[in-house]
Amino acid sequence: MSEQIAPHGGKLINRVAEGKDKEILLEKVPTLHKVKINAREISDLDMIASGALSPLEGFMGLKDYENVVDNMRLANGTPWSLPITLAVTDEEADPLKIGEDVALTDESGQTLAILHLEEKYLFDKRKEALHVYKTEDAEHPGVAYTLALGNVLLGGKVTVLERVKHNKFNDYRLDPAQTRELFEQKGWKTIVGFQTRNPVHRAHEYLHKCAMETVDGLFLNPLVGETKSDDISADIRMKCYEVILENYYPADRVALGVFPAAMRYAGPREAIFHAIVRKNYGCTHFIVGRDHAGVGKYYGTYDAQLLFDEFTAEEMGIIPMKFEHSFFCKVCDSMVSSRTCPHDKENYIFLSGTKVRDMLRAGEIPPKEFSRPEVAKVLIEAMKEQPANA
């Protein structure tokens, strides 16, 4: 294990209560104030518990929050690009006292964790939106989420009493300690991580295989947390990965595991966040393509890649593998990018998302140069179950 990349901050955090400690906290729960947390906060809580968000031990206090928003660093200087916060309304915050324990519950009222309340503070939502998302436009899903939050943030360490239970993808839900053990068992010393919220296509496959030429293993880590309503569902995306792995990847050099985070659509800042978390999972490298974690036209095509240059290799630890947009060139008769292909655009096979969706709804398989037919068939079946304006 000593040869593996160190977790961010040097230590893999574990905030799950066990044994006597858990019993003592459970006895206190009926006497505690309760705060209901939303789906994003629940996924953040669970990743704090497992160490995926190391070195965080809870929801951010004021100094960490302000430094992350302003400088993309925790108060101690450790690189960190996104606020991990717990927001409540003024009415919810009023009865809560600094130094007391607060029970965090899900929608059904089940207590998931104890927040050891260290701070409660106001925050500037529009400033957060401008710094993190680079826009105040409420059409941006991340901005809309932020503006809808309560006005008060609660900061403090958490102790998780019950890990979130899921009824999907349980075979693929691996904590950082488990992925690190898996990579150790496989004998992988260098591992490249890949993040996606979209179905896999030939351009993704090209990036994967280029990266695999220089590392021991590939960790495919599709996001299955909360996304926009018009994104392809996690169920379908996972089926796409399963069929493509069965036919086109060497089984001994690829691992598939789901990423439980919610999407922020924060573009460049989220790319940094995605890399840091994959470092905690044990990845030594991370693929950064075009418009990473973007939405609409809020970010430049390669802004995410440029943002990595603002951090030193030593402080990030994980190595970004930067790729340009790839496509199939009919003259080259292969997948290429602008770095490797000298031909004009009329020779490229490139389809817009709208065009692909129209083809799939019509039961038409896109060109094999764009999508593997096995993947297209999964998507066609999924499209049959959706209304045309979905």
C-alpha cells in the first residue's frame, strides 16, 4: 500500500461511527435538534464519511469556505475548488447553538449523521455563483441550486451513523479504501481515472485507450448522483459501459465503479474537484477532455485544462492527462484529434447531440465511427421509453 498515491492531504478520512461510539450517539439522537438535508448534501455527507472528500471531515467552516470560493484552497493552503457546505434557513438556524450536536436526517426523517456544530454563518450566494460557476445566470443549474438555498451555512465535523443505502449499482459502489485495495490486488501502480455523466461513445473510448498505453489500469468512474433532468439516466449510462467493456476492453486492465457525487456543472472548478476525489480513490492520473463538467456555453472548450496549470504538480499529486476533442476522420480512417489530423472538417464524422438523439429515437444506429452498435442499441431501447421532448 505504501507505493500507492497518498490521499489528498495525506490521510484517508473515515467519519463512520462504529461499536460503542455509535451506540452512545444513537442514544443522544432523540434529544437533538434535527436538520433535513437534500440529495446533494446526502451524497457529500456519504463521501466525507468514506474518505472520498479527504481531507474534509465535515461541512466547511467560514475560513475554509471563503478561501475555497476566493482562492480554490482550504484555509491551510491545500488545493480545493468547490464549496462543500450545508445550508439551512434562518428559521432552522436560530435554535442551533455552537458546540452542540445536530442530527442530520433524510427526507423520511431517518438520522444519517451527527453534525458537531462549530460554526453558523451567512454567505453571499451571488459571489459564490460568480466565483464557482463564473456566472450569476439562474439558468445555470449550479447557480439555480445555490440561489435557492437557505441563507445560513452550518460548519463542523460529521459522524455518520448510517451509510446511505442504495438499490442500484451496489456491485459498483466502492469506497476509496476498497478501490485502493482493488488496485493493489491487480498490481496496478499507475491508474488513470475517467469521469463522465454522458453515455460512452467512440471519442471517449479513444481517450481511454490512448491513456491506457501509458498506465497500468483504467478506472471508469461514471457519476450516478443527482444530475439535470434532461441528462441520460445513470441506469442507461451504466448499461452502456457494461456492453462496451464486454466487447472492446481488456478485462484485466479496466475497473468500473460508480461515483456517487451530484453534478455541480461548475466546469473548470469541477474538473479540479473530480481529479482530487479520484486521487483519493487511488488514481495517479486523470483524463481531462473538452468542456469538462460544462453546461451550455458558460465555459471555454479547454478552460478546465488551463485551470490545472494554476497548481503545482507537487500540491495536486494527481497528473492531468489533457486531450483535445477527438473524432473520426474519413481520410485518416481512424479516430484522431486536431493534434494528429491534417485534414479539413468535411472529412470528419461529427454528430451533434440533437442529431444523435433524433437518430436514436427513430431507431437508427449512428455511424459505427461515432458509436459502437452495442451502445447504440441500449440507447435506442431507452429512447423508446421516453417522450420525444424529454
